[in-house]
Amino acid sequence: MPTGPRRIALYPGTFDPVTHGHGDIIRRACALVDRLVIGVAINRDKGPLFSLEERVEMLTEYTAGLSRETGCEIVVHPFENLLIQCARDVNASIIVRGLRAVADFEYEYQMVGMNRALDSKIETVFLMADARHQAIASKLVKEIARLDGDISKFVAPEVEKRLREKFGN
């Protein structure tokens, strides 16, 4: 077994709910690091559909097989503090962010500037979503589910079941 420093990354988000787009970024981030901490933001301002506990459970279920598949240790970690502080708390030297479109980049560019001002030792890495997943947004998935549309292409069966229960369909 190789020795030396472990590469630890933090992939933060609301994950309300986790989608195949998130899964794509998780898989690809695992190829870059030894340990991936998925930071589930409490973010009361967004008014998530799922409670923090439900989002943590969904991510834990979703990633259960990915650790074995990728050889990367995956940890689900709720947080409510500054992203940089969360990265420090979990010893991450990398923050992973997924990008779908140019609009995502503009927002993320500002965040990187602020985060670097807070701690220049923590690097941000952007991963572009695979073309198959670029249109997937949790907000849109929830809307389709609310209107009883087919979301099976966007989320895992367990997540789809939870969404159907939330909307009573």
C-alpha cells in the first residue's frame, strides 16, 4: 500500500435531492482523490424539500457502492458553517465543484475568489458535467416529480421513490 499524504476533497452542495448529475461528479472526483467528503449544506435560505437527515440518508444510500467501485473513501458530512471552515474541519485541500453551464461558472468564479481570500491553501477544482447530465438540476427534477412526470432518467430508484412519497404520487 502506498504511503504518503492522502488527498482529501470536499464536494459541497444542498443535494435536494441527489441526482445522476451529482453522481457523475462524485465518480469523477473519486478518480482524483483518496477520500471524498460530500458536504451537505443545511442552507435554510433555500428551503429544501428534504430535511437534512433525509438528504444525508439519500446520499449515503446513493454512494454506498461507489466506494467499492472507485476505491475512494466517501463520507457524507452535513455542515452549516463557511465552506472554507468545513474544508478545514475535514482536512480537505481541494474543493470540488460541478459545472453545467457558463452561468454556473460566473457564480463559482466569484466564490473561488472569496474562498482563496479566506484560505489560499485550499484549491478549487471544477468538473464539467457529462453532456448526458448537463441539463439535470435538482430544482427541475422536483418540479417534474411534483407534476407526476418521469424522473427515472435523472435520479436513482430510491430517490425517485422518496420524491413520489413527498408529492403523494
